Amino acid sequence: MSEEYYTESQKKMARYAKALGHPVRVFIMEYLMKNASRCCYSGDMAEELPIARSTLSQHLSELKDAGLIQGEINAPYIKYCINKENCAEAERLLGQFFKNIDFSNTTTCNSSKIL
Amino acid sequence: MSEEYYTESQKKMARYAKALGHPVRVFIMEYLMKNASRCCYSGDMAEELPIARSTLSQHLSELKDAGLIQGEINAPYIKYCINKENCAEAERLLGQFFKNIDFSNTTTCNSSKIL
DNA sequence: TTCGCATTTCGTATAAATACGAAACAAAGA
DNA sequence: TCTTTGTTTCGTATTTATACGAAATGCGAA
């Protein structure tokens, strides 16, 4: 019944963008990127963030559900790291997306009646 | 009292990403990019989307508040277009962000205990 | 088996996002 | 001035996101 109005790319892009749509989650991603050579645990990040550990855990889950990170059990810790494959896809989708902007055209929206 | 935990880049990135975190808004952005040479009105997009016009208007407002698009009054229409300056910033921020991924390192999270 | 530890899940509260239809608005034209 | 028209704002309902503390979980070590 419900027709498909959005392309797979549009839905995927929105999914990835939504996951990155919170400063805590951007922080987590950058933390994992910077510390990719060593083990990254929830507790390490918790010490640098002003939120409860349960809240951090939820943000980790969101990034995991979106496919941007993955966790590996290293009991009693859980080691987190970037999901490179999906991050590469997100990078590609976003790159393609912005490439469609025509920076040569300067004739639109240059009047004084800008909202 | 509330210390600053997130960088300006992190907050800006999250803001832009959040604005792109819905298929309708990705659709709108791509529509405006593709039709940059001509006028884009709310009604044109409404005809291609399965949502109420008031809902579309709200999504347009979100993109506008995030700085990704702008509107120009062309009564009784409102002409929308990409805000190139801010889109360029978003592109730059996201590009920098993903560039931090170390694709050469393959030693993390390759065990069988992946969550 | 029992304890301790890091982490998540649960329960819950509050705020924000998403959606719709009705009403308001602003400007052009009759 | 009144009407028409495209769009937004308002009022509202529902869902989802964000946050916390308490309790549960899973596992290694004692």
C-alpha cells in the first residue's frame, strides 16, 4: 500500500546522518578514530563525558545499530571500534551528496527578501 | 558551572548531521541541488512527497534553521535554494571527520565475539 | 561457588521530533 | 476593498530521543 518515495541511498544517508546528529556521538566516533590502535572501552569515554554511564551506553547502542561502530567482548570489558566498511559507505554517500551542489551558479537567492 | 565538553566542530557537525537525519530532508536537499538553475517552491516538492504540506513546511524550517537552505519571498510563492556557504562548511566538516579513519589498521575487532 | 567489576538493560521521566488539519498570513489581482 | 492563492503557523496527538539511577548481566578471579 505505501509506495516507496525515498531511494535506498536517501534512507541510508539519513540513517547515518541521524546517528551522527548528537555531539556525544560525534565525540565517540572521533575518540574511536583517534585511538584506533589501542583498545577503547566504554569506561574510558565515560571519564571524558558529562553523562551517566547508562546514557553513554545508549549512545553506543545507537551508533552500533546504525552500523557505524562495533563492539568486541573482552571481559569484563567491551572493546569498541569503528566499523570501517559502513563508515566508508557513509563517507561515500555523503561525499556524493554534497558533490551535487553547483557552486558556479550564483544567481539564486541573492535578493534582499531572504527568509 | 557547565564545562564545555564538545568542540565547536563537533557541535556544528552534529547540527548539520541532525538536519540531514530524515529521508524527507535528504530528498529536499537533493531536489534543490538538482533544480538549482530554476525556482523551487514548496508546492513543487509537496507533489512528490507523501506528507502534508504543513509537515513539509516544518522540514523546510528545520533545514533553514540548521542553515542548509534559505528561502526567498516571491509572492505568493517562496523560492527555496541551497545555502552554499553553509553546505560547503558541512561538507568540509564531514570530510575532515571521515578522513580520520585509519583504513590501514585491520587488527581491531576481528574476533568472533563481535556484538 | 561466590565476589567484584565493567557494562548494559530496565523503569521511568521529560523533552524533542514528526505528523495532521484548521486557521492565519501576505501579497497580487479583480 | 475583497478574493484568491501558496505557504506557514497554530493546536494537538503520537512517537522517538535523551537522560538518570537502580538493578541485572556476564565473566574472571578468589
